[in-house]
Amino acid sequence: MTEGAGGGIDDRADGPGAVVPDQGGPPTGTGPGTFPGPAAPGWVPPPGWAPPGGWAPPPPGSPDGVRSGWERSHDPAPGAAPARRGPDVPLGAQLAAGAAPVDRGAAGMWLLFGVLGFLAGQILAGIFIAVAAAVSGHSHDLSAIARLSEPPTWYIVSTLLGLWAGFLGAPWVASRAKGTGSLVRDVGLRFRWIDLLGIAIGIGGQLLVGLIYIPISQHVHDFNQKFDAPSQKLTGGSHGLGFVVIALLTVVGAPFFEELFFRGLLLRALARLFGTWGHWVGPALAIVITGVLFGLAHAESLQLIGLAVFGIILSFVSYRTGRLGMNMVSHATFNLVAVVATLHAGSGTLF
């Protein structure tokens, strides 16, 4: 019976060099299967154990051909697809490789966080408006201001900031609670040069929406005035510096926060929930539902069709690229065209 270098007592072998690892760390010594060499077969690091002296896990395959316990403990889950790499990995492939949300339970929690984030945004918008009204001395006129067709700039800015706080908070909480903890990784917040193709998508989206409403316009009284009302409400009451602020929020802020919420959070959650429904049925449902929710969230009845169609386009782009970059550029371009149209001709649709 001898005492090994790892601190354990060996009653199964005689002579120097016999080593039996204890439960507190890896086998140590200089012989085969000892630390800092390859770990003994079957040994798995206990919870909280940290390797001393900068020791790195053993490379694949121990010298004697036996895979170590460390290697086996890091095997992929049974049935998991191998991770795909590249600049534009489709969202479906990411989810198949275990991207967040990792399962349907986590996806359901992501949707719950989305609902709570949307409601929180509405509440925060009301709070921000009340504070801004008190600072500007319009507290007693608040109900009348809310009914104006062209509210003042401070009212619009307060509303947007409140909504976007909810749109940012929901995916952040989802990533921390049911993701990897990295918001950028979990929602695909990445940009590449190819995302400049989104400029063409945004311009094409404006043209497509215009074509969709040609037959509808013939059956709606004062169509142009009603159709342009949301754009006028957003920008019509602003002038000079105020218009510049609203334009920047519309072209830069809206695409960022709305894509983060709808395509970064909701699309990924729905794609995970419907991922097993056939080769294309599940993804199609996730894309369409996300687009329709995007339209409904704007609470504009006449513009709903155009909002939903463009939302579906953005969802498809995000699903195919697996990122938010290209559809953010598309969204920003679409809104930029609308801002320019509103500035010069009093028309355009802002999403």
C-alpha cells in the first residue's frame, strides 16, 4: 500500500509510481494518465474545480487511444447538429446547433419577456410624457396634446424613448435569463459589408407598398390624407432642429430598437417553437407571425397591410442571414425614403 502523488491511497498496486486520484482534483505525477499529462480515463472535473498552474484540458485523444473523461464530458448533446460557421448562417441552422433560445421552454420565456417588455414600454412612454409635460409646463394640456394630429416634438420624443426602453429591455432580460448572457450573440446583432444590400431592399419595400395600395386607394375616401396621417403626426409638428431630431430617431433609432425586439427576440423565439413543424412550415409561420405582430404593434388600421408586408420581408431577411444587420439597413432606408417624401411632398409611410 503506497501513497500516490495525487494524495490518494493505493491498495491495488505495489511499488513506486502507483497513482490513484482523489476526489478533489485530477491525477498528478509524471506517468501516463497523470497531471499535467492526459487525465485518467473516466475522470471528470467536479463542480467548481479550477485547474492549477494554467493547466489546459488534454487534446483530443490520449496517447494510449483512450478518450479522457474531460473529452467525454464535452461531447455535443445526442442528436445535436454540428455548429455551422460562416458570415451568413441561416437562423434555422443556428437553432439546430443549439443557439439561444436553446429549447421550447426557453423560447416560451422569451415570448413572455417580449409581452412584458412591450407593456413596460407603453407604461414608460406615459411616464416620460408626464415628466416632459411637467417640465415644459403643459401638464394641464396633456389630454388635448395627445389628440393633436401633429403633437409637439417633446411629446413624440418622450413616446419613442419610452417604447424603445421596453424594446431594449425585453431582449436583454431574455438573454440574461434564458440565453448565453451576451445580447449581441443571442439576437445576432452583427453587421457585414453585404448588409448594404439592405438599401435596395428598403427602396424596393417602399415601391412594393405603393403598388399594394393602388387598388385599395380607389375605395377609401380621402385616401392620401388618411394614409399619410401617421407620418404627419410623427414629423408634422416639428420644425428646424426638432425635425432633425425626429428624423434621426426615425431613421436610426426605430430600425435599431424595433429590429432588436421583433426580429432579434420574437422571431427567434417563434422559430424555436415552430422549428419542428416540417422543413418550411415552421419557419414560414415564424416569419409571417412576426411580420403581422410588427404591423399590429403600430396600431394603424389603414397602414396595417403595408406594415405587415414589410415586416414579413424584414423577418425573411433576418431568418436567411441569421443576423440583424441587413434588415436594420433595410428598415433604415425605408424610413429615410419616407422622411424625405414627407419633407418634400407631405407623404410617405414611417414604420
